Amino acid sequence: MPDMSIVANGERVLADLHALRAIGTYKTGVHKPTFSEPHMRSLAWLTERLPDAGLAGTIDGIGNVIGTSSRPGPKLLAGSHLESQNHAGWLDGPLGVVYALEAARVINSDPSLTGAVEVAAWCDEEGHFGHFLGSRSYVGLVTEADIDAARDRTNGKPMRQALRDAGLAGRARVAAQPSRHIGYLEAHIEQGSLLEGGNLAIGVVTSIVGIWQYRIVFEGEQNHAGTTRMSARKDAGLALAKFCVAIDQRFPVASSPRTVWTTGRITLDPGAPSIIPGRAEMLFQIRDDDPAVIARLEALLLTMAEEARTAGPCGVTVERIRTGTPAMMDSAFQDAIEAASIAFADGRSVRMPSGAGHDAQVLATIMPAGMLFVPSIGGVSHHWTENTGDGDIVRGAQVFVDACSRLLAR
Amino acid sequence: MPDMSIVANGERVLADLHALRAIGTYKTGVHKPTFSEPHMRSLAWLTERLPDAGLAGTIDGIGNVIGTSSRPGPKLLAGSHLESQNHAGWLDGPLGVVYALEAARVINSDPSLTGAVEVAAWCDEEGHFGHFLGSRSYVGLVTEADIDAARDRTNGKPMRQALRDAGLAGRARVAAQPSRHIGYLEAHIEQGSLLEGGNLAIGVVTSIVGIWQYRIVFEGEQNHAGTTRMSARKDAGLALAKFCVAIDQRFPVASSPRTVWTTGRITLDPGAPSIIPGRAEMLFQIRDDDPAVIARLEALLLTMAEEARTAGPCGVTVERIRTGTPAMMDSAFQDAIEAASIAFADGRSVRMPSGAGHDAQVLATIMPAGMLFVPSIGGVSHHWTENTGDGDIVRGAQVFVDACSRLLAR
């Protein structure tokens, strides 16, 4: 049994999560796009609470908050993110940040322990301006040119402007210090229903899927919707619809049981009711933790595009715009989470891959990393109805704090 | 043979069209959205030229220009529009306005004739804020509430604001005076390739198709694109794509050879690459000049929606948002255009329906109306490459002016 004095304070964790939910509330969720006023207020809220955990921190030049400890001994980095998808849930991000804050509060002041938990809120995990800009900046993968080019995907606002408006333009970006941390631990809601369906309390993440993303463009002929005979048309929108249906028919044969694929956005150009679309574009995404499966599906996608081009009447081009290598979670971190689950969750844990991307996959490129999941009610994610029961939230915090103390005590 | 002194001045017509093309130029076409600076400058250009044609006029409170004559005798109304679709052609609209202006210049000062041609430029024929707002205002079909509700379909700007920005907010709207006109004549580019394909110079319009427009909404379940298994998804975007493909397969059987249908806009909600669309919407349009065909296709559309609902997993609703009764062109107007084509175009004319909507269909609700078409190169329409040969433009002007004088002389 662990030292029972080193235990998360469940009421404090719930109070903190509700305080963050009260900033940028949307129905029962929140609306906190990156660099929005409620996002910046959430970062300020966190920064003000860091001293309670023996940490000093501020908001850096890309919108990360990183609280550091001057305590001697090993340091474990822990955190998640505070911005949300548009009109989305209250726990996606804040849960991991508050667990990290709670672990720091409990552990960093305990005289029986050495070392400290350091807390991070990574900016823009939700990809309003890019993907994982905050954590990628921290590990040294974001250039000034990347920031110059980045725009808000909802309204097209340049990131430089957004940084100015948020008061971050003049600030330095904080970079990782080599060997400072023994690793990175992140908690998150599952965003699926495997835990709930199996009456489990904790998911011990084994790997994070790779995400491959494609821009698929159909080129037809823009023309008048009243005077162009059906037989004379080159309708790029119809070509796109046929392609979506073909993917639905042919991908299941080539995929693995865990593969998922999604067309998240479709744009017809010019998009007017009385004009035949001359150009149509879709954003298409494939996720799997096996690179061989992804390679097979990408080959199928290119074959299908070639077939569509040959069949006509529209041109088709496929451009890969994001390549995500799957990330493996450290086995010692998995063991620590599992041991903590035995201590605080009756062993109701399962090892599972993550189908969603997380900052942990970025941190995993420079240090050992681990993740734990708590259940999501109905598996709902990226929607304001997203939720987790209070019991599961508190149990997850206890497992998280215990796992941190085990990792620091190794 | 007509009096050969009453002939359009081809060079003057071409010069006027090029003057309008120089306002808001985009590549070889123009970009003049309704109430934009180049649109307002085009209206001012026309207003300044009205006195040359013996007309007095100004820009009214909805952006119409209507030039009136104090000459005794019958009055024929003629015109078209001066705004364009976004990044579109130089003749769609201006051709008909300049022909009307030329007819007024030639006829209104001729001592051998009585009566006059009056010139109109109807606002927003291209439907940036509604449909046929200018001509519908003139015939009394637009309410203050319609204007309160109207917004720019490209950027969402309220029409009231656009009217204020264009300096039109305080002005009165000009309404039709009962029995003032013997009818309305409009010229337009064909926006199709029937004339060009048959080496014909003039299309004598017999009817203008009705346009029925629908908002079709698919309701699924918004969820995370990484953590939601394929079998558990309710993807509204995929449901929409399947519906588009089904329309493509089933509409040909129930339609007439002239029917056309178009999906001009698709919106996935929320439209993010990592979120399964919970809602998807398409704007769908059917055009035919036979109401029985439209009724049959609407019934098919509703049946298909019911089948899609039953098959699941997404809900489907079909809402008709525009109902356009086909408009018949006056037979005396058709005869006058045909006689003018014999005099000025070697009889190379054909009677044909219009697949596009035009202000003439609105004017036809209160007076006899007619339309003539000139050829479009390659049938291109609503695109900046739209064009017509100079010879066809001049020949069309001569036929138009002659048809006007025949109608006034009846």
C-alpha cells in the first residue's frame, strides 16, 4: 500500500474543474478557442494557482504555462491543455491540467518525498492554429516561419495577430531543458466508451495512434446551374460525393479493426446555389497505430483517385498534409499507472491504445511518457455534452497522484 | 424592311460595355457583388448616361436605376442588371442594360417615332442578398421585413448595413406605375451553347424555368474522429454524400430532357478535420419549365429522404426554400424579336426556353414580357472567362433596337 497521506483531495480537484468550467461556459460545456479571452483567462487562473503547489510559472510566448520547482531531486513533468474545441466539453484538457496541479500540491510539499511534479498547460492541443503547437514549441519543433504561416482555422485570423491580441507577442518561448525531467505523465478523458462498457476506472495507454491527413481536391468546370445540360457538366461536388461513398465501400476491406477514417470538412467552390461547383475539396484523415495498415490504406486512396481521374469527368489530386508517427508509451510509466490502479481503483484498469492524438506523443519524442484515461459517459467527445462521473474523476485523480509519487520514488 | 435610320450604333455599344468592364475588373471578367464599390460606381455610370437617351433617373432605395421619359406615346421598359456573381463575366447583366440604353438613345430622339424606351438596371439579380430583390421591389413583392432579414450570402453582412454603406439608406424605392408600360424587354447572354452549336445569332425566349430550391439537412452524432469506432458512428457528412450519389442515380429516370439539378453548397458541422460531422447541410436546386416534372421530382426527393431516414443512422429533413413558377414570355414580344432577327440576323434565330432565371420573369407578373439571347462562347457562364464575340454583340444590339421599335409601333 502507498503512504495514504499522499492522496489527491477529491473535493479540491472537482472545485478546480468547476472553476475552469465557469470560464467560457457554453451550455454544460465550454467554448474556449485558442487565444480567446476565456482561454487566456484560464491560463491566468492556472498561473495564479502554481505557487500553492510550490511552483513558479508564467504564460510563455506561444501560450504555454509551465510551472517549475526549485526543490531538489527528480522532476516529473505533468499536464495537458486548457483551450477547447469550439462549443465542446469541459474536461477535455482541464482534467489533465488539474490532476497535474493536484499532484504538485500533494507531492511538492511532502517532506517524506524528494523531487517534484512540474505542471504544464500546452497551448493549442486542439489545433485551432496548427497541431500541438505548444508542446511542439517546447520540444523545439516550431519555427518562426511556422507561426508566420499559421491561421485560425475557424476565421482565418493570422496567428501573429492572435498572439498580439492576447498580449503574448513580445514574450519568449520556454524550451525543454535536456535531462531536467524523468518523464511526462498526462491524464485525459477516454473520448470513447471502452472503459464505461467494461465497468473499468482507468485506461493505461500503451500507444498513441498516428494521424495521417489528406487534402483531396476535385477539379471540374464551374458553370451556370440553369443553362448547363446534365450531360455537359463537370460537377466537382458530385465527384467528391462519389469518392466519399467509394471510401465507405472499400476501406473496410483494407483496414484493421481499430482503424478509423473521417471526412471532417467539405468545401464546394464557389459554393453558390445556382453555380455548378468547379472545385471541391475534402479534408480526410486516417488513424491507426500500425504504420503498415496506414501505408496500405494510403496506397488504396491513391489507387481510387487514379481510377476516379480515369473515369472522369473531373480531375482528382491527393496531398498528404499531416504525417503522424505512432508514439509508444514508456513501459515503466504503464507499470506505475497499473500499480496505482490496484491501490486506488480495485485494479479495474486495462491497457489500451489511444485513438486520439495527445501532447504526450510530442513529449515522447524527447523523454519517457505515459498517459492514463478516465471513463467518458457514453463515449461522447468534442461536444458540449461530454462528461465523466464525479466518482470517476476523483478516483482518476487518486490514481494519477499515486502514479506520480511512484515514478518519483523509483 | 424597317427604317434603316433606326439602327443600333455597334461601336457605341461595345465602348459602353468595355467602360463597364473597366469598373471592378477581375482577370478578363469582373467582380461586382451587390452594393460593392464597383457595383455602385457602375450604377452611377449608367445614371450619368441617361440624359443622352432623353431619360431622367437616379438610384433608388434598393439600388435600382430606372430612367423615365417625358415623351408622349407608348413606353417600353427595357433593362437587366449591373452587379455580377463573385469573380464572374463582364456581359452577364451589362449586355442587357447597354442594349436598353442604346435603344433609348436611338429611339427616344427619333422624330419619326412616338413613345419611348425606358431603361432599368435591377439590383441584385444575382442574388447576393436574396433573389431578384430589385425587380421584385419594383413590382411590389419586397417588404421592409424582407430587407431586415436579408444578409450577404458571401460574408453575412446585413442588407441594412450594406444599404447604409452604399449611401442608399434614406432613399425611397421606386414602384411600378400601373399601365405605364406596354411591356418589358430584356436581352441577355445565353449562358449555354445551343446558339453557338447551331450557328444561330438570336434566341427568342419562350419561357423562363421555375427554380425550386431545397435545404436538406442530415442529423447524425458529432464525435471524436479518433476514438469513435467506425461501427458506432452517425456521420452526417457521409449520409449527405450517399444522398448526392443517390440523386445522381435516380433523378434521370424521373426528369425531362431539359431538367437540371444542382447541389451548389455543402456544409459539414463543425467542419473540423478531427471531428465526425454531427450535422450536414446541402443546398439543392431543381429547374424545369414544366411544373408537373418538378412536382414528380419533389415527390421523389421526399421519398428518398424517407428511405434514408428509415435506413439510418442519420436523420434527414427536406425543406423547400424557394418556389419559382415558370414564366411564359408574351407571344407578340416573341414575334417582334423574330421579325427583327429576319431583318438584322438573316433569320438565324430559334425559339427556346431559358434555363436561367431573369428579372423578366418578375416583370412578367405585371406586364407582357419578352427576352432575347445572344450566343455565349463555349456556353461558359458565371465564370470570369464568360464571353461573346463582338459580331454577335453588335448583331444582338441591332435586333434588340429593331424589336423595341416594332413593339412601340404596334
